[in-house]
Amino acid sequence: MCKKSIHNYLFTITLLLSAPAMSQDIVLAPPGLSAQTVTRDVAEYTSREQDLMASVKAEENGQYTLLADEFEVWSGQGSDWQSKSEWLQIIKQQRNFTIRNLSVRLLDDFAVVSFLLETVQGRHNKRSAQFIVDLWRKSTNKLTVRYVSDLTPSTLSFLSRQDRKI
Amino acid sequence: MRKFLLPLLIAQALAVNAFAEGREQNNEVYSISEVEDLAPAPTSNATITSYQWTKDVHSSRKASKGTASIISPLMVPHTGPTTIPRTSAINVMSTVNTTPIFWGSSWTNSTFASDKIVGLTVWYNNLHSSPYISAVSEYTTLNHLFIMSKIDTSATNVNSSNSGNVLAEVCKVVGTANLNANGYYPVYTDVARGTANYCAYHSAGTCGGKLVQFAFFFSLDNDPGCDPVSPYAPPAGSAVAQKPGLVAGVSSAYQQSQGLAALANVSAHELMETVTDPAYFPPTGGGYWGGWYDLTGAENGDKCAWTFGPSNTRLSAGTVLIGGFDWKLQGEWSNKAQNGTGGYPTQGGLLKGCVTGS
């Protein structure tokens, strides 16, 4: 082995030895230890999604003021959409819900709102999680369409971790 | 020589990997427990909202207006894992020594800097004598002290909002030896928010074993998503947004720039959350929120974000007099106000526990 190669090896070893030491000098906040001030849009649509769930649960005498007449739900299960009445029946079975990682993009007259929805429903407290994309029409303040993707527990865990890495 | 070097290199590589895996494994355990609990510690916490339907409330509201029933809106003290020795039962800050850091090459640009450095210095330096400080009086008796500002004109980049990079910036600018045990280091950058869903955040870490409570702020110039719409500053995006400087005693005029007004509002949010819910790093490793937050993980600032209380003495909602200037600041959550009187409504109007101090 030539002298230059030995020098390179020694340099590499020095770097490797020093890597843990450098890492331990500055310890990053663990995932989860960052608390954000969300934007006005996120705060507003978080409140609106809660109001929507509340109005469905309370039934509003059958009038759902936050749902557009043409409201429908699309998911990856089957090629057909879910009608408003079918969706309402499912929501009413939910015992509690958690909204996380809500984000908002404003595009002309629409707000594209995405979030993770964790729900507990039924007598056996079945837990599930979905990634939701809602299209709210701003001029009417009504939800026009919802896209739903079911999440596996491992996917939810992964997304939650990502959320904490700012 | 090569005979010895290769095994040594492999061993070193394995050691580094083991170190990395250990961190990742800890992180995963932390995350999974949070997901399963459905009542996590605050993690970007304003984005997590839990509701539970209770039979009696649901049925009683069935015929009337539908509203969600929160399990309990009150914040409760957290002491972290019971297996870890604590120095106090509840982790709050009673003494806060603030050192704002202005990071980015734009801080040498007088148009960008405008009145922000002077304005935030006035804000932090006089906060202790303002009524706003009493918004946290039920959780701690706060003694707030402004130390001095630091300006680092080294360039920022798209990764500057990363909490690890912000922590490294604090440690670099302040110096590990100079870190204050009661220190709070808000870092104001020249990085625009872009499409991020947050305006600022507070976090913590350690440098050389010393605890660092810090916060990160985007530049909020002309950013309507993070603008309090202060009557004391021009509207976001207006042509005069950067023109005015801080003008004392002219509460109805544009006495501060829009960027300064926006930073002051989110500064109140982050400081008050750091005071009531600072991160805790036990010697045994890991990190925890150890102070006050509610069952959804929301801290006092989150629960009243983008709401502005009535003002009896000043011109506009949310107005707080600090250092002779009027500032429009969001309220902070008060359990006492929610249970009694004196509070104003949260976003959505379901609760009434927000206060701006008196």
C-alpha cells in the first residue's frame, strides 16, 4: 500500500471516529418536540372540518349546511362514488375522531384541504385511519367532494413521524 | 497494514450505524405510542384535534344546533414519564432570558430589516411590564428579561427551517459556553414561508449537554396567511408595507411595518408556549413536553391562535400596549377564564378561555 493510500485510510478513520462525537455535541430535538403556529387558513379549515363533523353528528334536522347538494365521496374501493346519504350513515357511527396534519392550498374558488382522520366507531371501538382530501368551494363555504384513502397502521405511524420532523 | 485497516473500518461503520439505529428506534417507539394513545404530547400540536361524542351532550344537542363536544378543553400539567426523576412536579419556566437571533444575509438590507430588529427589541425589552405577561400568571410567575439581540448575516437556505439547523445556529451564534440555563432563543430568518402550513414553531435540544429552548420564525413580509391584520401596520401586500418605521404614541397610524406586526404576534404565541410547556430532556435520554397542554396536545397559544380579544383601553381587538407602542397580539388560553369569566371565544366560538392579560 502506498503512502498516499495509508494517509487516506487514516483520514477516513479519523472522520468515522469523530462522527459520533460530533453528533453527540448537538442533540437534535426528538421528533415530536416542535410545536407549530399554524397559518390562518389551517386554523380556519380545521375549525370548519370540526363543524362539519359536529353538524353531521347533530343531524341539524336533516339539513347539512356545510355540504353541497352535489357532495360525493370517492375512494379507492370500487369505481363508484359514495352518495351523501351513504356517507352520512357511516359518519354517524363514529364515536370520536382526531384530525392531524391538516394542510390547505387555496386555488381560485376552491380550498384543497388534506388531513389524516383517525376515527373510533362501533360497539367494538374499531379504530381506523384515513387520508382525506376535501374540496371546499370558498364562495359557498360548502364541501363539494371528498377523496378518501384508507391507511394501514404502519402507514399512519410513518406519516405521524414525518409530521414531527420539521 | 490493509489487513488491520479493513476490519477496523468495518467495525467503525457498524458502530456508526448502531448509533443511528438506536436513535431511529427510540423515535419509532415514541411515535407509535403517540398514535396508539390518540392523546399525544404536543407535536406540531395545533394540527392535532381530538373530539369525542358523549351520549348526553350529543342527545341534548340533537334537536338544536350541532356542536362537537371536546373531552375536556382544559389544559392539564404533565410531568413526563414517572420513571424519570424530575426536579419539579410541573415543568414551566419562571425565569426567561431572551436572546433574539436575526439570521440571514437580508438583515443587512435596510428595506428588509426595516423596523423589525428595533421593534422586536422594544417588544421583548418591555414585555415584562406589560399586561400581556399576566396571561400566563395562573401557570407560573414569569420574570422575563431581554438579554441582547444577535445578528448573523450568514446565508440561510431552504433547509434553514429544519429544527436541527436552527438549533445548530443558536449554538453557533451564542456559543455553547454562553448558553443560559433559563435562555430562550427566538431565531428570526429571512426565509419566506412559501407553502409551509406554519408561520413559526418552538422546539428544544441540547448543545454540549446544555438545554436550549428556541423558536424559529419565517419572514412574514407580505404573507397574509400569517398576518394578524393589525390596524397599526399597513395591510400585507400593500405598496407601503415596508415604508413606516416604529412611531411612538401614534396608535391609529401605521406605526410599525406589516412584517414587524406579524412577527410580534407569532412571537407572543411561541414565547408563551415555551414558558408554559418547555421541552424537558432528562439525563437518561429522550425528550418530552413536560408542562401544560390539553388532551389533544394543544398548548396555550394554539388554543387561541388567530383570535384577538376585546380591549377596554385601546383602539382595536387584541391590542396590547408594550413599550409605549400598540401591538395586535393573539390571546392565550386560560383555564380560569374558561371556568369563570373574563375570557373571550376561541376560533369557532365553542369555548371562552382566551385572554390577553389585564
